[in-house]
Amino acid sequence: MAGRLTACIWAVLWIGSVGPASGLTIYRIGGESLPPPELDTPDEFVQISWSDIDAAQHGSEELLVFDPDFVRPQRFDSSVNLVPIIEEQGGQILNLVWIGWGPPQADDLFMFDQDPNTIYLGDGHFASHGPPHKYLTFDFGAPLLLERIRFFPRTKHLTDRFVETFRIGINDGDPLKDGSREFLLGRWGDELDFDIIYDITENTEAVIELPLPAEPVRRVLFSAAENTRGIWEIAELEIYGNGFAPFADYVSNVIDLGALASLGELTWAGREDAGASVALSMRSGLDADPNIYWRTTFRGGERTRFDAKGRPLTLALYNKLALGERAGTTHDTENWAFWGGYDFTAGQGVMVGDGPQRYVQLRADFSSSRETSGQLDWVQFAVSIPPVAQRAVAEIAPAAAPPGEVTAFTYKLRAVLASDDVGFDRLDIDTPVRAQSVDEVRISGAPVAFEVVRLDETGFAVQLPKIDAQRTEELIEVDFQTAIFKFGTVFSGRISNSDQPQEVPQSLESGDADALSESNRLSVGLTRLGAQTIGDLELTPSVFSPNGDGINDAVRIECNVLNLVGPVPVESSVYDLSGRLLGVVGSAWTSSGRYVGAWDGRDERGEQVPPGLYILRVSVETDKGPAFRQAVISLAY
């Protein structure tokens, strides 16, 4: 296929290393055994490996297993001692001396060399350059599910060189708990604290093997005092894990698209086992670095974004600062969007970014139990260069509307176009329910011919005269009528060119499209925040006859469900006039919007109820408790 790149393009990950692709480009991370996507139009395909991560380009990973076709959390074998490989896993071993926590002493290493004939001798010499106890911290770099700790002397000293007094502590790595755990060690500014799980004072066993709590643990403390009788030794000190890493994460390199691009749909494949989850998110930006770097000047609490030579701090310059100079990083809110998350089970979603963007970064956070985890096979997204427009800003008026009532809205759009931009002749607008009508389209205040090319429960699309660089910054207004049911309903929109249907539509950013309008946003509030959760209950017809003749055989149940935070369970139930429940005749999950159900005159056993008057109740379970509406319906034969 013309223009298709079927080989992996690794250089695209190196910022500024390739020129902009033209037209549609599809990027895929992982899934390397899959063929390139088959499209009817020319496109470029860029394959990225899961394992191609570079910290210099803001990529990172923690506790993951990489395969060309997937990424998943590491699983630890209960027979593998983690101490000798702790540094390979991103951790470290710390020894406490008078000046604070530092690296292990030379003879400490005999406890971790996997040679049972070499030893650390607990004869009290550690007190000559440190506290009166031997303190070691095993920091695994991230929380793990550990199983047990084990230590022992040489075989020939099992009876006379065991550790009489020792403590084992744990720390889950949560910084919010720092300083609150029961046992604090170290110097001020270099302290670690632990919850003590074993405090043994009269041990007589040579081989110590103790279970560790079935909870995430990042650090393990071992401490021992001198024996009251004789000396102790440790030939090997071992810590074992078991099961999947409870938390693991992947952050891609910042991907340079080569030029400003319209961002399309993000798709992915993977799995979430029971008790595990995968949180997928992405962000986009206008420059190569999503962070702002700060240096302390040591003048009170002053911080600066420049180094001592007056140069703006970059990642490379920040890493060259002395540790005491590094004052942290903050998100570059001017040039980068915040992370936007997705419902992993959906398998697709719109990419995050207001208008055309040049840089993209993806993230996956895994949460696992001991026995179950998630897996991400691949992530794929499409972009188009050049974009539809350099910038397209939209707002909606009015800024608030009564809940559940059809309201006249005006959607206002202003686009800035350069000579090489694609331009557009189609506008898609998302609505919470099917719009009742699309009434008029105006460009610079003058009505123009238009065609409604889509109108459904999710929104509508209008075809309008071509907007290109000759009509840059003209105000486009669309009048339509619909209802809202939730505070903060967002009317998102997209522009596209019908002559190039293969290109990615460009999302609109909220802002000041019309100086005469005070909305400046695409979200609409409610004029009555205290409205009931369920609006008026409508039963049609009011008298129905379920006799099978095809006329009024069922009653249609309709009501507005208002201002819900998310999907909630809703039930339709039928009662006789004495209040006796005849059955639940409908159940579903619903969000804010129009609820529609039906009743065919049968009870929950499927039997026809006799003629008469009945109470039909619709109930919704919300975070504030149950809400319901009910009405009387007449059944006749």
C-alpha cells in the first residue's frame, strides 16, 4: 500500500529526529506479531516496542515483564531469594552508622553473597562505627508481596552462634505515613520508620524463618544486639516474595509526532483478571518536556527555574544539580494537558488534548493481587498532519438550563486556519440525548445552507460550507434544541473535512469563541440544583389491554433521571392497591438522561395479572440513598 511503512520506525521516539509525516499516521505500542492495520487509504504505520523506554525522554517502568506482544507485572517465585538481586530490581540495602543510613559495610556483604561458608560476625564491632545494634534496611524500591524472611549461621555453629535478640520491621513505602510508624531510626533528615512485627528477646533457634504479612511491603528492617552469651553470626540473610507485584507501572517515552497533529481515537487490547486492574491514561503537549524544573537558591525558601548560569532548567540540567539544589518538578500546565484516564473495559476512547498537539505520552498503572494481575497487549492511536485547523475554539450558550426540559442552545465556533491546513465542512456535536431539532447555522452572522447528516442519541452532525484559510476566524453558530439532565453536561465537538474522510477529526477546545458571549465553555449547568433525582413519571397509555391484539398490549414507562454522578441501578416494580409487590418488571443501569421501560401486564412469574388498578413504581439507587416515583395504571381486557 502506497506510503505505508511496515517496518518498525524506532527513530520516531527520539525527539526531533524525524520530519513530520503527512496525512494519516497510526502508532502502535506492543502487539508486534500483529500485522499493520489494513486501511483503504494511504497511511504510515509506526511500531513501538514496549521495552523501548528512555528516562532521558521521560519514559519509565517499574516491576514489569516485557514481551513484544504484551506487558504485565512481574510475578515473584517463592523459591527465589530477593536479596542478592535487590539492586537489579531497583532497590538497595542500607546500613545504619553514626552519620545516618548508608551503603553496607564490606563484611555485611557476606550475608548476601549466597555462600553459606562466609559470615558476618556479630561480635559487637558494629558499635565502633555506629549504634549499639546492627541495623539493616532492605529497600525493594517499590511495594512487593513478601512471603518470609530467613537467616542462619554456618552449620558448624548452629548450637552456639545463633542470634539471641532481634527485631523485624516493615514499611509499606507510603510517604503519608512517614513519621507515624512506631520505630524511627536515623539522623534528622535521613530517617526511616517501621512497624515492628517481631521483637524477639530470648531466641534459642539457629535457623530463623518467619512469615511476613500478606500486604504490600517496600522496606524490611533487620536489627540485632550483641548476644549476652557469646557472639552471633549470619551466614545468609534471605527474603522471599510470592505472587505478582501489587503495583507496577509503565510510562512511555514522549512521542514526537513531528508537527502539530489532529489527535484521533485511542484503542487497546488486554485483560484484567478478577481482583486486578489496569488504569490506562494519556496526555498530550506542545513541547518536548511535560515538566517544569526548579532549583533552590538557598535564599530562604526561594526557588528558580534557571540554573546558576541563568540557563532555563531542562531535564538534563536538572539531573546535573547537586541533590540539595533540586527543588522538585511541577506539571507544565501551559503546554501540556493533564493525564486523562479511560475505562479499560471499553477498549477505545478519544485522545486527550485541546486542539492540535505535537507530543503524546501514554501510561499504564497495574494493580494486582497475589494470584491475579492484568495485561496490556497493545495500544494504538491515529493522528493526522496537517491538522484541520491551527486552533478551533468553541463555547455554548446558555451556560445553564432547567433539568429535563428542552432548551434552545447556540453552539459557537471560531477556527484559526493556515494555508496548508485541511479545513473543514462538517461539525459534530455531542448531546446527552437525541436533539429535538437543529434549527439554523450562521457564519459571521448570516444564515447559510446546511444539512443534518447525523442525528441520534449521542449527538448530531451538520454539513456546512467549506471553511478554509480564506475564512479563518469567522464565527460559526449552530442553533439546536435538546435537554440536559446533569450539572456540568459537556457538549464536546469535532470538525472534519468530508473530502478527506480518512483523516482524523479535530477536537474543539473550550474557550472564548464569541466576545459577546460570557459562556467561554462547553459545559452547561443546571438552573435548579435541588431538582429531584427522578422527574415526572409518564405512563403511556394510561389504560392498556394486554390481550395480544397488538393494540395497547404494553404500557411504556418514561421519566427523566437527573444529575447522577455515574451509572446507577434503576428498577420498575408493580404493586396492587394494598401495597403488595407483584414483581420487579424491569431492571437496568442508567446514567443521567431519559429512562424508558415497559410492562406487559405480567407478574414476576410471567402470569397475567387480573384487570384493575395497579401502582407502577420506578426507583433509583443513588449515593444519597434511594429515590422513587410512582403512578397508577389501569389494566383492562
